[in-house]
Amino acid sequence: MRILSGVQPSGRPHIGNYFGAMRQNIDLSHRSDAFIFIANYHALTTIRDRKLLSEYTDGLARDYLALGLDPSKCAFYRQSDVPEVCELAWILTTVTPMGLLERCVSYKDKVEKGIPADHGLFAYPVLMAADILIVKSTTVPVGADQKQHVEVARDIAIKFNNTHGNVFPLPEERILPEVSSVPGVDGQKMSKSYGNTIEPFEDEKALRKKVMSIKTDSKGVAEPKDPDTCNLFALYRLFASPAERDAMAARYRAGGLGYGDVKKALADLMLSHFAEARKRRAALTAAEVEAALAAGAEKARKVARETMAEVRKAVGL
Ligand code: ADP
Ligand code: TRP
């Protein structure tokens, strides 16, 4: 089994990304057959500011390393350091039926949100198929929103194998267990596009300020409160031990607890949860980050070159 997973550097990761995706990828990085990469070619479909793209790419690499991804065990790399994926994407595109891409809901959603309907956005799933197939990955852990893209990759692999001979194993998605959507400071799902995020690595003062701004109902201190409908509690429980969680739920129900105290306890828990990672991130040098990515690129490129040699031969290039 070979595992591959990619994350777009499309902003600064927040606590929703951490619980919903990054933590699982970090667990995977302890397996030698895992390929984990930063999808910066993909991010070009939405980020057209060179400074921002390189800042997000570098930031995401640092975040992963600080949060415990082990680059010596897996292949951790920047997509653009393996340019063979673009060559494969073109070859795959020649066997990709238009209808397959026209059915992709993610493309339609993005266009509805106002992202320009250019060819990069339309062909996004073909590049994703190239990421997966170039390392002959069989298992692709993704959030439910990416399931269709992995199905497209599988269909493209079948189409290629039928047209040019058997080169690719068929990849399967592994849907990450739904971390019931992490709420943002306004109570909606935490998302970069809603401006309601809390980031694990922002400075302590800013982090505390955001936690203090979490929306709650207007119940007074003395009143009993319901932890099950409170988004402050939903965030608290992510960081608390089971004993802390149960004790806090009991205090909610008993009354006499102000939301300000819960917020302070939450900020303390968050800071202690990320304390080690924050220290590691501050101590990471640019040279260490580059060395980790370079080593990962070398591992991934070796496999990519082997696959491309097979592909070129199969198609007659
Ligand atoms: P955003 O909505 O901030 O743009 P992305 O779409 O880039 O986030 O999300 C990347 C991954 O992070 C998703 O596939 C999903 O697994 C996870 N994720 C994002 N927001 C949340 C959230 N609020 N709760 C749980 N998981 C989330
Ligand atoms: N499209 C994925 C996302 O937005 C990122 C991605 C790019 C990816 N290539 C991939 C995920 C290959 C898994 C496999 O989350």
C-alpha cells in the first residue's frame, strides 16, 4: 500500500484544518510508504500573488514540521520540485474525456464562488490524478469534498491502462473520519473564506483576543448553560482531556460559570496544546526547512522518473 496526500498552500492553516486534515497527515508521515506534499501548482489556480504563494508554501512546510511531521520517515515535498507531474498531467489529459471533468462539482462550486473559470481550474482534477499516479499511489486519504477527484483519478488510470497498456495501479480514496466541523469564532464552520479562523501559530496576544471574541448566547453568569449547543464548548472539547471536558460540561449545567472564564480556560488549553509545536516552529531555520523538502523531493522524483520512463515508453514518446 502506498499512501499519498496533498494540501494546497492557499492560506495560513487554522484549527479546523489541523483537526480535519493535518493531524491525520502527520500520523501518516510515520510510515515509510507515505508521500505527503504541498500542492503549490494547484494553488496557482486561486493565488496569483507570487509573494503570498511562496509565503504560504513556506509557512505550510514549517507548520507541518513544527506539528511533528517526520520528514526522515516519509517523502515530504513541494509539488513544484517534482515537475514530472506536469508532464504526466499532459499525457493524462489526452485520455481524459471532457464529460468526466464537466461532472466535477468542485469546479462548479468554485466558479459559483466567483473564481475565474479558466482551464487550470477545469483541469485541476487531471493534475491531481498525475500527483497520485506518478508515485503509483494506491491509497489517497482525503476529506469527503475530494472524493470525486480521486474517483476521477481512478477513471483516468483505467482509461490510460486501456489505451496504452497496464501502467497504473488503481487508486482508492480513504475518506477521513468526519471531524464534526470545527466551528469558527462566529459559530459558522471555521473557514478561511469566512474570516472566522484561529491559527495555531499566531502570537499569544492575538490568539487570546480571538478566543475572547468567540460568539456565545447572552446568558448571565448565574444561569445554567447547555454545553451541547455552545460553539465555545465545541472548541473547548477538542483540546480538553475527557476528564476536563466532563468537568466543564457539569459546570455549564450547574450555573455560576461565566463564558469569559471558559474562554480563558480554552485559550490556556490551546496554548499548552501547541506549546511544543510553537517552540519548534520558532526554532526552525530556513536551511532546515529547505533540507527537509529537498530530501523529500529527491525521494519523490526518483519514483516519478521511473514512472515517467514507463509512461513515455507505453505511449511512444
Ligand atoms: P478552508 O475552508 O479554510 O478554505 P480548506 O478547504 O483549504 O479550508 O480545507 C482543507 C481541509 O481542512 C479540508 O479538506 C478539511 O478536511 C479540513 N477542514 C477545513 N475546515 C474545517 C473545519 N472547520 N472543520 C473540520 N475540518 C476542516
Ligand atoms: N485538491 C486537494 C485539496 O484541495 C489537494 C490535492 C492536490 C490532493 N493533489 C492531491 C489531495 C492529490 C490528495 C491527492 O484538498
